[in-house]
Amino acid sequence: MKAIVTTILLVLAASYPATADLSLDVAPAKLELQVTPGTTQTIPITVRNTGAQSLHIQTSLVDFTVAPGGDYIFAKPGSMHYSMAGWATVNPREFDVAPNSFQLVRMTISVPRGISGEYSGIAFFQTRPPRHSGGGIIFSERVASKIYLYTAAGVRFDGVVDGFASKQTAIGERFLIGFKNTGNAHIYLNGTIQIRRGSDTVQRVTLPQQVLVERGGRRVIEAYSQKLPPGKYTALALIDFGGPNLAGAQTSFIVK
């Protein structure tokens, strides 16, 4: 998994040397943990400063989802349906980390009774720039630890292709595939498009790999074929989402 990192640029009025020694990381960047409803879990998170300057860190918990186009959307903890951030606290919430040192942060999660499937949230760790009397450009870095909790029973991987369209372009056929996660855990999509003319397969298009779809989420996958000669074609999309069967859809199109 790629770490979620945000660099925040603050521009002040006057001139001040920029500090670009951003050297914050967190482990684990992603954690999947089986939990028992009605219990309390404590997760250790290590926040490390690998740079030459001391860092002041502030912690926040957020809900998140991934939009159909792949962008992350963040919200206040407990506001999303499958959130675990509202069950969690972190300690300490604010601290200093010396150069080439680390701080251990404890996330305590009170898992409610009666849940099933997967719930998720993000802990952000953000540097607070030092205050200066002058102006200039300063940077703030934010890194994330993404947490998935799931129950022992009831985790189900499922999904359906709910849209498949094509459009002719100057470089080839453009395909848009909509996929809805109908299970109760996050999944990753891989797949192909087979392009047929009559009974012959004339092209295979590999879709973007490891496309993340959160629980209850939907993604739209874009892919292009090579340029095709004029004629009538059928495209078959096959999606592997980690379940027992593939999801698929078919569409026909004409190249003029």
C-alpha cells in the first residue's frame, strides 16, 4: 500500500528561509486487525523522525472513503457508516520527536457489540511548523496510519459491474467500467477487457491493477484499446475482486 502523505505549504508575508527537511514516517502505514465485538484493543503506532530537526506532532482521527475517480475523501470521526474512528482514542495526541528518534503512540479502540464485517479509519500525524516573528515559506507534513478492523465471522467479498460503456477516440476505444462493492470489506480489483470481432479475440486490454474499492464504495475504471480497424466489435470485461467468482459485463460498439 502506498502511504498517505500530505505536504502543506504555508506562505507568509515576508522573506524567511524555507524548511524542506520533511522526514516524518509512521508504522504501520496500514493495519488489518481481527477484533471481537464488545472488547477493547490497543494498537501501538510508531511515529519516527528521520531528519536532523526536532518535530512537533499533532494527531487527529478521521473517517475516509475513496471516490469513484480514486480520490480520498476525509470526514469527521464517526460520521461515515462503516467508521471505527469514533470508537478510538490516541495517546499522546500532541508531542515532540527529537532528530533520529521516535514516539510510540497508543490507539485504544472500544469495539461495540453487535457489529459484523469491516470498519475503518485513519490516524493522521501532522507536523506543526515553528512560529517565527518574520514571514516566508514553511512546510507541514502529514502522514497517515490506515486502520481496518474486521470481525471473525461475516466478512464477505462481493461486487458487481454496474456500468460498461465505450467511446471511439483518436487513439483507440475508451472504456469506462463501473464497479460496486456489495460485500462488507474493502477489495482490490484486477482485470482485463477482451475485444472480439465475430468469434475472434482481436485485443486484450489489461485494466489498472489493484484498484481499491472501500466497503459500500464504487469505482469507475478507465482503459483504452489500441486503435481498431472499422467494424463491429464486442467487448467483455472480466473483474477479479478476490471473491469466488469473477464479475463481468459485455458491450457492443462500432468503429467507423
